[in-house]
Amino acid sequence: MSTSPQLESDLNGFARLSIGSFNRRFFDIASDIFINDTTGLRLSFFNHTADGQVTSKQLGNNTEYNDVNKQGFRAHLRHQFSQNIQLDMSIYGGAQDQISAVKTLVSGTDEQPTIDIDNIDLAYNQSRIIDPRNDITAFGGYFKLNWQLSSMEFNSITSFETVESERMDDWGSQNIPSAIFQALTYNSTDTNNLSYEFQLLSTNQKSAWLVGLAFNKDTGDLAQAAYIDPGTQGRPDDAIDDAGGGPLFDRAAIVETNTTTTSIYGQYSQSLTEKLQFTGGYRWTHQGLAPTVNSAGMMMDDPANPFPLGTLGWYSLGNPNFNIYQDYVGFKELNQFVIANNGYGGSANIDESFSEWGGKLALDYQIIDDTLLYASISRGSKWAR
């Protein structure tokens, strides 16, 4: 949560620079901007960069894995319409253009089943993958209206967010003895979120209550892909000369998301005595799931016909110049594969809905100032005032 702007003329802000090893440069700045007695603005910005601390032992791969390169901003405007009505508006955005970390496989041997981590240099891996992506861009904001009435207050919150991301992971890490000689996964997102929430709550602390309605909608596309080369013999007719021992294959899917969630909730707290308090709450949630799942790749080696079902489906169908060690499989590459394959291999339209409820009953007893005895029974979610 960002710091709210102050409705006063005094200067309020900070600037911070952190410098360290591996070219660490973390810069953060924020400041309030006084507009008038009823309107204030707060702006903040950050830029964080650092070199990666893990490199590969593979000749020719100079990738610095797990680096830091991200920037972001936030603008928060507060306007006081009257003593009882206040509006907050905030927008934010950010991006990171980083290199994924590559996991290092650590395993024991028959001679020494216990792993001695002190004898392992975690600054190196065995990956041949060059600059695997770990990129995210996001933009969003919210509008919040607070209206203070005589014995209660009303809140209305609207928020939105759009996120695009691409990430590649190397699970095999090359030349590591395992059942999977090489496994590369690719995850891409292009999603949007929109939510509304309305809340009415009392201001009486001895007999406090709140009721609310929340609506949330998620849409967009998700792409998941994998390239796998088993380290052991696959099917008996596997005769393709590849790095591993089993048949190369890839699989991928594009999911068109469409999810709506509606919740109605309420909570009531009553002071039974000066030290004993009762709390009860209830929440009902209905969720509708209507995604479309599209198969965008399932290719395997075929000794009699290694192409187009050869090294990689994306390589041989739609992406002839694809390089598994430095290229990325995202929406563009998968769509080119789909076009070259005359459409999706298969699609499934899902239309499901779920309703669930949760609740809470609790008793709190304040024994002394710093000691509280409580008992509760709940189902589902927890609420906190």
C-alpha cells in the first residue's frame, strides 16, 4: 500500500540511493505535492538494477542469471470534497526486463548419499540457455470514495490492472544426470482484472457491524509450453540422434480466461461486558469459470519422418529459425505453429460455476491489558476489521 498524500503545505518525501556489489544501483524517490487545502498529490518512482550473480560453466554462454532490472511509478491524488467525503485516486505502472534464475540440481551419490552443501559452488550452473526471459509489465489503479455519515461510513472501491509477462525456465540445466536431460518451460500472460467493492460499516466500537458486496472479473490469455528431452530411453523405436536418450517432444496450450466472482459478506461484533466480546461473520461467494483451452502443440520424434515432427514442433512448423538455446516460445511463436498446423489440435470450452459460504463465530476475553483469551470456530475465509 502506498503512502497517502498529505493535505498540508509542509514538504514530505524522501530520496534514497543504495549502491553495492555486482553493480547494485537501487534508486527510490517520493514526494508530496501540495495543490491546495483540499487536494494533495504524492508521486513516487523507483529504478533498481544489479548484475546477475550466477553464470554458466558451458563454453560460450556468458549469461548472468538472476539479475535485477526493474522500474516503476505511482501517482496518488487525494481530494477532500467536504469534511465527510473524500476521494482517493491512484495509478501505477512498472516493468522488469530480467534474466530468469536457473535452478541448480543437487543430488547425492551411492558413495555419499548425504549432500554437503559447503562443497557446492552455487555461483555456477550447467545451463546452455542464453538470457532466458523474466519480463513483466503492469499498469493499474483504483478509485476509492469514502463518505462519513453520522453513525456509519460508506466505501466504494473500483480497481483495474493489466499485466503482460514472459518467463522461461531451464529445469534440466544441461548435462545433469537425471530422468529429464533437458526440460524448458515457457509461461506467458496477457491478462486484465476489474473489480468493484461497496462497503457499509458502523462507527460504534461497542456494537460494530459491516456489510459488503464485491465483484471481480478476470479476462485475458495464458500460454504455457514445454520442451522435453528425456534422459532415458523412451519408446523402443526411438532412433533420433539427440542429446538425451528418449524421444524429444513439446506440448503447449493457450488458455482464454474468463472468470467472474461475486461475494456478499457481513460481520457483527458486540461487547457483552467490558472485557468480553462476541464476533460473528458470514460470506457467500459465487464464481463462474468459462475458459477456453486450446492445444497449441504436441509434437514427438518420428524415426521414419523426423521432420516436421523432429527437433521441435515450433522449430519445424511455423518457426523454422527457432533456436532452443536462446529463443522464446510465446503467443507469437505458438500462433505461427497453429497457423502452420491448420488450426488448433483441439479445444475445450469450459463453463462451470461454484457457490460456497464461509463464516466465523468467536469470543474474546481481555484478561489483562496485554493478555487476551479467545475461542473461535470458522469455515472458509477469515475477516479482519
